[in-house]
Amino acid sequence: MDGGRVAIAPLRALGTVRFARYRSIVRDAGAVAHPTQWRDYCLPISMPDIYRKLSGEGYELAITPDVTDALRATARALESAQAQDIDPRAHPYQREGVGYLRARRRAVLGDEMGLGKTLQLLLAAHPGAPLLVICPALAKGVWAAECRQWTPERRVFLLTGRGSFRWPRVGEVVVINYDVLPPAGSVLPPPPAGVVLIADEAHYCKAQTHRTRATAQLVKQVGAAPGGKVWAATGTPLANWPPDLWRVLATFGLAEISFGTWPRFVSLFGGTKDRWGKWSWKPPHPSVPGILSRVMLRRTRAQVLPQLPTKSYAALPVPLTDPDTQAIENLLRAAGVRIAEITPDTLGRLLRSSHIMAARKLLANAKIKHALAWAEGMEEAGEQVVVFSAHRGPVLAFDGRPGWKVITGDTTPDERSKIAATFQRGELKGIAATIDAGGVAITLTKACMALFVDLEWTPAANSQAEDRLLRIGQERPVTIYRAIAQHPIDERVTELLRIKTETLKASVEAITAHSDSVIAAKLHDLADQIDLAFM
């Protein structure tokens, strides 16, 4: 053992082939190479896999007694975390999530949207522990409300404005949004002992931005504090492409523990660069879900809430008028693009063209009358509904419609919450919202049908918006209608989003929920095997 980690090293020369195989086995199990010595480090939780694979391939193992002690200590920690008294109002899977977090200093809670990540994170923190919550500005009010419901004994402080940052004290929850964090490099006082940092909507750290660097600095400080813990929460850890996942894990100090190095991550996701430096990615290697499960707990609605209604999709074809078709053709011609050239491989580049963006906006506006007609039909049927769009035009078309409210980027967090509450009370016929403004931090389970006039480029953003309807409290099956213009741009966007979604499902979505009680049993079994082998 070395600093809480298991140190693994050859005691004699293995030969080129055997050494390469040894390194492959330990790296696949999450071990990280020492920068200057011929040794690798792994967490005790990874030892059952490493022991089984090395022994199975004929390697002779010499294991010191302190490793056995660490295995049993880790198993006891996992078991005691599960045995803690947890609020009986929580669902069984939520109590499991609480135990999972309590047993780890760093982890990602990646449950699908709507499964109650907030309450799990609040209940997992030790009573009285200083709690720092970093979240989007729109979600600060949600955290305050959840604290009042689940941990009323804690004092909640919402920080606003740059320069407002401070560490929480014992018994406090300090909530601050990403945009006003102290810049990376700022000199800050040391955090208090036992502080817990929770980063909600952690996919906000998927790019190399100021807020990502600022978050990483706080993560580093909390990780170095006595008893400090860092928990990230996101329903969309792989928001768009594989590098998003890597950056999220790296921000919270989990990339090396899981994948080891960036080149290995690239290899497992089949990443290649063309001669212009553009990345392309293939379906992930089958080992990826198991690797992610080392640092992430993710459950889907289908796994933990079979009684929750499922989600289905329906297409709403929209014919275009001749003037609209001609206008789009003119924009494509100006962009130097032919219809035949619009493929899933080229669309990512083309969508950044101002002419293509203008064409998508025109397509969205061309669907407005169809969206209004759809909404009118739902009103006549007595159904409350939600209309989403990536563009403002279709949303603003509902502004002033009797019984409707709109949510855009101009809507304040308080206004959003009030609109959602009014909708949930049954006092509105519908809500029209842009996907970015209405797709997070609100619950709209009063509706079981939503229309997407058009889609955001990022699949995770669309999924988050859909799941405003499919959350705890929804009692009916949810149907998502998608208005698809009969034009290759809309059709190609839909196809590319499908491909991106399949990559997500083959990696993050394929993680199997590992019960800590099962992991603890494996650790105990391995410790017993080692004792017998080296008696």
C-alpha cells in the first residue's frame, strides 16, 4: 500500500510480451502509471479484477499483508455506508445512491434525469458537514427548495455576483453558480475540514472554459482538505461527443482513475484525426461501461422505476411552401453547399456556417403555423402540453396566446419557477419554451405530450427538455412529437442526432449499476483468498 492506493510492480524482468500484457491488464482495471518508476497504482476496489486476470494468465503474485487489510477496510466502509440511517421517504435506489456517495471521496452520480439526484446528494453529506453547491444560475432556487424539504436543519445561503464566493461553515449550504466562481489562479483561504463540494449539472465542465478551470481549482482544494469530498452530478455525462466525457472526468479528478491517459481514452472510443485536425469517433469498446462504473453510479428509469411511464416518439411531417423551399435553396447556394453533400459526417462543420444557421432558423419559423395548429388541437382535447424549440421565433409565436406562458433566455429564474408551478396546478393550457431555457430545473409532469418544433444540436439538451415531463410524479405515458420539415437539412440533423445518441447509449447508458454490497463481498472474498494463498 502507498498512500491509500495499491502499488503494483514487477519483481523481476517479465519479457517484452509478458510485460506488455501485465500493463494492459492493470491499466484496463484503472491503474495509473507512476511518472518515473516502473510501477502502477490502483484503488483497492479494483483489486478483485486485477487479481483474477493476472492469476488467470499465470502471473505469480506476491501480496503484502497491508493490501489484505486495505481490502477488508474498504469492504467495511462500503457496508457501513449502506447501513446508515437514511430518510425513509427516499426510494430504495436513492438510498443505495446515498450509500454509494458516502463511501467515496470522489464520484459521479450519473442517474438519468428526474430520478432525484439532488436529494441523494443532500442526504449523503454528513449532518453538519459544510456543503458547497455549484450549479447553473437557473437551478439555485431548486437547491434552496430541496434543502428546505430534505435537510431543514441546514442554513442555506445563495451567493450572487462576482467576488461573493466564500467557503461554507459547519451546518451551512452555500450555493453559487458556475459563472461567478473565483477565477482559476485566485488565492483563496483553505476550505474547512470535512467540506463537501457538489457540482450539479457537471456537464457544464465539458469544455476548456473559465468556469471549468475555476471549478477544477476548487475541486483540487477540497480534495486536499482533511475529510473533503467531491461529488459531481449530471444526467448527461456524455453530452455530445466523447471528449465531453473526458473533460468532465478530468475536472473532478476521475479521468486517470478510470481511463488512465487521454491516448487510451481515444483508443477505447475509436478516435482518429484527419489531416485537418478534425476528430471522428467510432462506437466505444465494450469495456467502456465497466471502466466508467469504477467512478460513476448511473441508473435509468427503466432500471429503478419500472412503474414510471415510458417515453415514445411520433413524427409530425411538415410540408414546406415553395417560397420557403426557394429561400432555403438560396441560402445553401450562398454557402456553397449541395443537398447531396449534407451527410452526418459533414453536417457538424456545415451547421457552423452562418448560411446553414439561417436556413435552420427559416425552417423553424416555417413550422410555426403547424405548431399552433397542433396546440389548438390539444387544447380542444383538454390536454395541457409543452412546445419546445431551439429557436426563439416559434416560442414567441405563443406569447399572448390565451392560457399560455413562454420561457426564453430572458425569463428570470423566479419567473420560470412561477410559470412551472402555475402549469402544475392546471392553470395553464400550455408552455412554450426554448430548449436551453426550459430544459432544466423545472418539472412539467402535468403534461404527457410535448412538441419539439426543432432540435438542439446536442442530443443531451433535447433529452433534458423531454424529461421535464417524465419525472417522478408523472402518472401517464409520455409522447414526444417532433416536427420534421420535408427537407434534407432537417432530415440530416435528425439522423446525426440519432448517431450521437447511439454513442451515448453504448458507453454511459450501458453502465451496469454495481451494488456496493456485491463489491464489498468481492473484496472480502479476495482478502480470504490471499490469506489462504500466502499462509
